[in-house]
Amino acid sequence: MSRSARWLATTLTLLLCACPKSDSSPPSDARATLSQAGGFYVRWKPSIEPPPLNKAFDGTLWLSTRVEGEPIELAQLDVDCRMPAHRHGMLQEVDIIEEGAGRYSVRGFLCHMAGNWVLQVDLTQGAITERAQFDILIE
Amino acid sequence: MSLMTLLLALLLSQVPTEDGSTHLGAWKHSIHGLVQPGAVAIGPGGRIHVAEVGAGRVSIFDVDGNALGVLETVDPPLRAPEGIAVSPDGLRFVSDSGNHRVVIFDADGQFKGEFGGRGWRAGQFLRPMGIDAGEHRVLVADSGNQRVQSFDHAGKPLSSQPLHTLSSEQPEYRDTWPTDVALNPSGDGWALDSGSCGLIVLGQEGLVGPRHGEFGFFPGTFASPRGFAHHASRLYIADTENHRIQVFESRDFGHSLTTTLKPAYIWGVHANRPREGRGKLHYPRDVAVAPDGSFAAVAEPLDGRVQIFVRAAGSAPQVDAQRATTGQAAVHFGMELATDGPLLVIVEPETAQLLIHDLRRPEPERRNPPLLISKAGGRGLSLGHYRRPAGMDLDYDARRILVCDRGSRRVHELRFRHDPDGEIAQDFEMVSAVRMIDFRRPGATGETSFPWPVEPIAVQRTADGGMLVLDAANACVHRFDSRWAHQGSLGEYGSGLGQLNAPVDLELSVDETHLFVSDPGNGRLLRWSLADEAPTVVGEEQLRGPHGLAFGPDGRIWVSDAVTHQVWAFDSELNGQWVFGEEGLARGGLLAPRGLAFTDTGECIIMDHGNHRGIVLDSQGNFLDAFGPRSYTRPALRPERYREEDYDE
């Protein structure tokens, strides 16, 4: 890494650390759904609306036990985006960072193809993994 | 130079070498009439030992296919022998999978001893499979315990190498399923892992070395490889679901932990026609190479044969461009199916997908095969993906499918959308995953612990939204409530009343008063009255390898028999009646039938697994239809055009 690149990285890191933490509660326009077996409730908001074609974006998830339930912390989460009709997913994996109070930052979505995608949120509790999912239209 | 030295020199000059001037793979002839030959070994003198899984014996042949003898035991008889090895001094070691033991025969074929027994402790087995014997050591693929064990020739345990311990670091290897092993010249070993589709290098001190290969269809990748052999510097791998033998060159065979493998060549192409042989391969399960490297034998259980291959000139076979496959393997129907309402779901083993069919008829007056409308799943470890999908339950009204993944030890619940009044149309977005239970995780069976994680092989949804799960490893049935909390279990391993051995399917009566379980290890069904949990033995006289179960519209329980190739039905008094089937391809024929289910219209669909087709019967057992690849269905649909000789090798 060159000296200028190292300086830039250091500055960005300091800036990121200096930023105040955003409010952990979901915005009113976050999409919400109950998981497929009703075991948890999840809200979701992408960093770019609508999620773009072939351009990386991030997202935030808020997990709770039910609609007005307790936040789910220290969750064992797997998040993926897939195109069921085409039987494939993304070409990269996302990073999940817990931010507290049931809020999880998900970084590195990249939907490389136009069409119907599905955001899959898999929560494992004990021996059981349960899925919540959101439809995403990429145009 | 003495005459003896001259003779020796002449002999040595005839021993094939791996210098690239010749290669193994030229078809010579086939040995037919075997009953599910699952393993093969070649001993001193070129004697070919074939473990016939379905017959419970090891048959011995010379290289020309002349029968030389049989290895059997009496009490108990061999039950699903899945592995055979011959030591350099002529001892024969048989992996007696159904009895969870290794049986030793001396060089004269006399029973010499046994070791093992069912369990997880050192020296015990759960369904041992491949085996290899060196001068001093015996290596056993203890498949159910996901480990390789080493013994001396008397059966004294020397070491045990668990193969799934890498799971936390490499999740793709968490579902290890070792199916074959080999000792190498340095005294280390190799294990073939059918679960992760790779070859694992073993060290003598319990070290597990690198893995080679992964799932795939291209050269150097594998689809459920089941058996392998080595000779000189080459490894020969039976790449079962790719229907080929892959040959690898090992650069430093004597130092196994640093071994590198280089693909050398591939022999055999997929048989397209039923029973097609002459070098074409069909689910090759095992391969063995003669000690002098002069020939090889390949076991194909579904075709009941062993093909013999000799050396030919050149470093590799000539590729038949018209027959060589470079992409995805040809698709076959799997063993299991489920039906309810207008839908039929069939497992496709090569791709670990569920094939969803619509049973409705666009033209009601004409029969048509089930129409494929969607695919779901695929090979993987996440929710909704599978390693070895097995039994299923389809509940059309609830729009739910339960799927057992025997490989990952999980049960998945899926939901689907379907309009019974809508047009028949493809919808590849119709299925989504709901949840899964992972039996390797703590708490899956509540406070009750079992020797092995539950190995789900069949499942049925109950009226209260819970489920019954048949557990192949612990030989019992588990009951779960609608939240999948464990409520108890029924049955245990054994051959007595209320005991099971290698159970494969279950069926609950509509009123949920009786539960039937097919118990092929004991050649029977068990029926439990759920009110008092009293068991009854069913079909002991008629059945040898019961598999699929379903209640017919007349209230009888129908069962397929994978060993006798028949379908039987038992009434409420448990009287059995033959319904359909004999070994064959023509109308009326079946080959190792597996799953069986009734449609809402009272038709019975049978997975004729060995013939790669589905057979449809009416409620009386009369043939109605066959569906699947045309070359397999034509002999049943147009029997007047079927000539046995057209299908002979």
C-alpha cells in the first residue's frame, strides 16, 4: 500500500470512529415481515432505495421476537440474496455486524442481474433455523 | 543366468507399468447375475471377490468369470456386506455392514473370526463400508461414525481417525460420509468421503491431511464417489453418480500427507440404454485393480454385474466425442417421492433437488406423464439445500413439504404456492424455505440423548402440525410437536419385537392409531398400535427388503420390496398379498423399487429406482402407465416392441 493510500485509509477509519452512532430504532419506511414459521419479526432497510442493479449496497436489519417484541441480540444470522427463478444467488457473501438492540448492519449486497430477488434472513436459535424473506425487484 | 532367473525376468517384463505406454480401461467381459454387487477386491492369483450386498455373500471368480467359491456366514448370516479386502497373505476381511462387524475368512475361505459390533466406542462400528487390508493392518471406513478405524489382523483396535472434526473450520466437511479406504505403500491411508465428494489423506498417528476434490461434474470433481483402488502410483476412483472411473497420478505416493494428485484420465462413459455395458458404466460403486496391475474390476449394483477391464496401448483411452459428457450428469429419479392433491414431488439424487410435478391432465380424457413445474433445493448446507435428500412428506392443504436430509442430519420445512384451479404452468418461484431442525445441534431431542445424532430418513406430518421422524442411526421413530419440540421416541435397534434394523420408511394410518415402519434389516414391517405402543411383526414370510410404504384407498398398507422387486399389500388382519412386480424392464417388471405413494385419485406411483422410471398402477395393482426417460419406459409402455435381446449386453 502506498503512503498516500495508507494515509487515506487511516483518515477514513478515524472519521468512521468519530461518527456518532445512529439511532438503533428502525425508520418508519423500513419493510417488515414475520418469519415464515412466525418465530421472529424482522424489519429491513437498504442503504439505497430502490436496491440498485449491479452496484454494491448495504442494509440494516432489526430483529425482534414479535411485532412489538423484545429485540433479538447476539443472533446467529445468515443473510443472502437469491434469484429463485434462476436458481442462483449473489456472487459474493455479505458481512454482518451486530450494532446492539437487535440491529444488524449487513454490508456487501450486490445483485448483478435484473429481476426478482429474495432477501433471505435465517435466524438460528438452538437446533432450529427459521427464515424470513423479502421480495426485491432489481431493475 | 539360471533358468529360474530367466523366467523371473520374463515374468517381470510382462508386469504392466504406469509408464504411460499402457492404461487400464479396455473392456474385456462382464460377470452377470450378481445381486447388488457393492464392493470388489482382487486377491492373490487375480481372484475377484465380489461382495453381493443384496445376497449377503461374497462370490469369488477368476479373471474369466468362472465361479470359484462363496464366502458366507451362518449365525448370523452376512447382512449387506458393503466392503471386501484381501490381505497379501490371502486373509479375506468382509465389512458386514448390516451386522456392524468385520468378518475374517482364512485363505481357504473358512470363517476365522469377527470383530466390531454396533456402537461408537473404539473398535465398534455403525454401518462399516469400505475396507482394506495390508500385511499387518486393516483399515475400515466406519461410515456411520464418520471415522476411519485401524486394526491389526486379529481385530485389535490400533487407531481411530474422526473425519468430521474439521467441521467448525470448514463447514463443507461437516457431513463426512466415508465410504471406502485404502492403505498406501507408506503405511498411511486414504479415505474416500462421499459426503464432501473428496479424497482425504490419513496419517498413521491419527492425523488427517489435505482433501482432494469437490462436488462437480468436470474432470477432477466428483458426484458421490463410493469406492476406489490404487496401483503403483495411480488412484482409481469410482465416481459413482458421474458414471465413470477417474484415474489420478500421485507424485509422491509414499509420503501421503504431502501427496499431490494429478488427473491422468477418465474411463467409461454413462450407459444410456438400460443394462448397457461393454465398458459403459452405470452407477459404478467400486473398483479394484489386480495386484499385478493387469486388469481391473468395476462393480455396478443396479445392473447386477462386474465389468472386467484390461490394459490397452496408449496413456489414456480414446475419447468418444459423441458419448463423453462434459457437463452435468444425466438425471435419474431418486428413491423417494411424495404426493398429495395434484402434486407429486420426486428427489433427484444427482443434484439434490426436488422435482415438483403437476399430476393434472390438460386433456382429461388422455393420460399424460406428470408434468414438471418446478425444482427446489440443490446441493448445499443452508436452509432449503441438501446433501442427501431422503424421505419427504407433502401436505397439499397446508402447502407444506417436509424433507429429510440424511447427509446433513436435518429436516427442512418448505412452503409452496399452487392454484389447483389455475392453468398447469411452470413456476420456479413456487417454493420457499420455512425452517429446519439440525440434529447435530444440542437440544434437538430435548433432554433425551441418543448415541448418534438423529439421521432422518423418513418423515410424516401429524394432524396436530407436528411430525414423526424415522431415525436410521438410532433405529427409532421420534415424535415432535408443531414447534418441533421432542416429545418422545419409539423403537430401538435389534431384531426382536419392537426393534428395528436399518429402517427406511414409515406410514401413519389416517386415523393416527397405527404406525407402520419398514424394517429391511430384519426383512419385515413393524406395526405399532399408538394407543399402547404394542408392536406387531408384519410380512416376515413375504418380505426381504421392504422399502416404501403407503396406505391404499382400500385401507391396505402397500409396500415395495427392493430385493424381490415386488409390491405387496397387507390388510387389517395383516394378511399379505402380492400385488405387482418381478425383476425386469418390461411391463410388470421392477428393479429395486423404492418409494411408493397413492394419489388422491387412488393411483399408486412407484419409484422403479433401478429402471429410472415411475410406474403407475390402479388401486388393484394393474399397470396403467410409466414415466421417465423413454429408453426405460418404452419396454413397459410398448411391450410388443420390447425384445430382451435388444437390451442385452
